[in-house]
Amino acid sequence: QVQLVESGGGLVQPGGSLRLSCTASRSFFSIYAMSWYRQAPGKQRELVARITSGGSTNYADSVKGRFTSSRDNAKNTVYLQMNSLKPGDTAVYSCSAEMDEMRYWGQGTQVTVSS
């Protein structure tokens, strides 16, 4: 098993930036991939970004060029740098770990983009 703890959410104005962090309770050595998902009220959860143990990344079309995912293996932490935020980015953001054919979830952090 692995526990995931997110941080970094909050309220930001349109055009602003936030950086989310997700720290795992165990080494990334045993985790195949880490992902960020988001869910807005009344909408389905969607994949935002995914980064594999080899460093490969993929992003939802809606965030390409604005969001960047990275990982710090020494800290067992992945980051989601979010720039040029839009009101449509408002959602609960959750990180997820893929390990041993299982998926684990963090508790989520609220991101609100509003003036």
C-alpha cells in the first residue's frame, strides 16, 4: 500500500499560478506512475497529467502548455505546476499512484480560480 498526501490548493485569480504537491509514503522505486486527476462539481473526474517512473509525461489537451508535472524521487513527491489558470480549472485535484496493478488515491485538494 501507499498513502498519498496532497497540498498546495487554494484560491487564485484568473491568470495566476499554483503548485500542487503530492507526497507518497513509500519510495517511487515501487510506483509505476503518478497521476493528477480533477473533478469539478457536476462533472466526471478527468485525467490532468501523468508521469511514469521513467519520466514520460502526458497531459489533457485542456491543460497542455499551461500545466507541468514533475517528480522529485528523493522526496517521493510529484508536483503539478499550474500556470495561466482559468475559472474552468476550478476543481478538486487528486493525485493517484499506480503500483502492483492497484491504484491509490490521495484525499484531494481544492483549487478555485475566481476573481
